[in-house]
Amino acid sequence: MPFHVMLIPTLGCPSNCNYCWSSEENSPVMRIETIKAVVEWIRNFRDDSVTFTFHGGEPLLAGAEFYRQALPLLSEGLKDRKIAFAIQTNLWKMTPEIAKIFAEYKIPIGSSLDGPEELNDFQRGKGYYKKTMRGYEIAKAHGLNVRFITTFTSHSINHKEEIFNFNLEQGRTLKLHACLPSLRGDEPEKWALDPVKYGELLVYLLDKYLENRGRIEVMNIDHLCKNVFTGRGTVCTFVDCMGDTFAVGPDGAIYPCYRFVGMPEYVMGNVYESPSLETLAKSWAWKLMHAYKAFVDQECKSCAHINYCRGGCPYNAITANEGKIKGLDPHCVAYKRIYDEITERFNKELFGGAGMGIPGFAGKGERAEQAQKNPKSGIMSLMLKRI
Ligand code: SF4
Ligand code: SF4
């Protein structure tokens, strides 16, 4: 059973995106001793393979020296198992020195751009786009694989076509994220994407994806289709993440996920104490996360999508319900909308025009003509794509 540990070297960030909820001014930077403690903790904790994602705040603020020491400490210290690395960064602080270190460990990079420069900078702050592109060029020059996440907000949803075309023209894979209510600032809902609109956006992107088959990848749609086809979730939102995902904050505190880092009530333990699974399981946060699992079993039991949705993200559910387990992830509406759409189209293709969307079957005669006339067809090819 692989598991995931998010390492948060700092909650500080040089950017100041309008809707950000995960950065904190004057946050300390993780010491290298904390990485040594992480290695010790994991050695005693579990012997499964592990993926480490450096996240923030802005993880590059930790600097080249931190990664030069941390990466070999983690990979050498845990060489008895398979380990992988990833990083989520705005790339502003990328330097040739850091890029070289990351290239050595073939670290895939996730970054963020919300669309063309003007739109992006309206949401993320003036100058953001250029600073990210500067870092992107350095990363690219060192052979690093960079993918961008697009955050859709209450504002940018009105520019969805422009954003889709921007990614299409740039030849970029589109991966999206729905803006959540912020825990900072006076207007937490201002930028948040309404769940109904989020559902409509996903259906829109499914159509655009099918219309532009072979010219772009929309990662979320691929995952959603795969979930329906295999009957189980393939990203954290759609599996029971509790117990298989952890985050370690700058001071070594262990949380259920990076989204909780910096909130003392969600601390489950500290790597310096090398807690066992049993010890973590005694914490309030662990119990809360597992209470969500039980809540979903009950609340979603009559939903056709429960096996590959699992109630969505517990963090979303917890923050939307004043820290309590008394409601589902508010994006349930969106999940239902897109899962219903995929299932319906799948059934139509399967029983209405067998094989229409299967690669190799759609290329000839009447079926190919049908597929061309009906750009909404082809859901099966998306479902099979990542199998
Ligand atoms: S709490 Fe949400 S974001 Fe965090 S691991 Fe779970 S599903 Fe993913
Ligand atoms: S779509 Fe909604 S009701 Fe269905 S499993 Fe997901 S969260 Fe539960």
C-alpha cells in the first residue's frame, strides 16, 4: 500500500494570490534535522513505498542547500523501499542550481497559471505570470517536466473558453482546481467557485475535450472517466485519503493533509517523537478524519457514485461545516453532475452504438461518421485511455 507524505518546508510565500488560504507571513523554514527526523519516523512507521511532495506556502523558499541535503537524506535513508518525489511551486525562486538538483532526482513539477497573463495576474497579482514563466524556462532548460494547475474562481469561470483555448494553443495539459472559500481575509467566499458552476464547467470541459480529441489532455476528465470505468477513485479527492496521506509542517508537526498545516488543532503528532500509527490514531484529527469516512458510508450510501467518489475531500467538508462532521464536501453537486453525465454517455455508447468510442473501432464506416456528427461521443475512448 503506497502512501503519501507532503513536506511543507515553509508556509511563507513571496506571492500574494487573492484567494490563497495556505500561506502565512513569517512562517519558519524547515531545518534539515526535521528531514532526518522524517526519515526516522517513516522507517519505524510503515515499510510501504512512499511519495514525497514538497508543498507550501512556497517550498523553493527553503533554498538550494535544503534540497541538496534533503533529497539524498530521504532517498538514501529509505532505500529499502520505492520512493518518489514531486513538488508544487510557483517557480519564482527557481534557479539553475535548484533545477540541476531536481533533474538529478527527476522531480516532476506542478505549478500554477490561471490562464493568459492578464487574467492570471488579475487573480494572482501583478507580475506573477512573468515570474512563473521565468522559472519555467529555467526548469525546462534542465529537462524538468512542468505541468500547470488552473484555479477556476467566481471570476475566471466567466472566461472558461479563453482559458481552454489558451491551454490548447500552448499545447499544455489542462489540470484544474476549483477555488475554495479562503480562511484568510474578510470575504472568504468572494473568489470561491460555486459548486453548481463547477459541475457545469466539468461538463463543458468534457465536451471541449471530445471536440478537440488528440490536441489537448484534460487531466481531471481523464481521471473522472477512469474512476467510473474502474469503479474506484484515482486521485485523493475520490478515495479514503485518511491514514494514507500525511503532511509534515516546518516544525515537524504531522497533519492529515497539507491543507491543515498551520492549524494547531489538527496536529496528530510530531516527527521528532516518531509516533506509531497507533499513536497517531489516538489524536483528535485522526478520529475526525475517520469519522468523515463513516459519515460518507451512511450519507452517500444510496448514491450510485459512492465507490469512486467517497464523499469527495474531507478538508472541504470539514471547513464548510465549522470544523465538524455534519455535511458532505460542498462540491458533491459538481461530482454528481459530472459522474451522472459520464455514466449516461457511457451507457448510451455501450448500448446505443456499440464500440463507437473505442479506439480502433471508431475509425471506420458508419460508426466513424456517427462519431464525427456527434462530437459528444467518444467517452469510452477517454475511459480506456489511462487504463
Ligand atoms: S483532505 Fe482533501 S486534499 Fe487532503 S488528501 Fe484528503 S482529499 Fe486530498
Ligand atoms: S456524488 Fe455526492 S452523494 Fe455521491 S458519493 Fe459523491 S459526495 Fe456522496
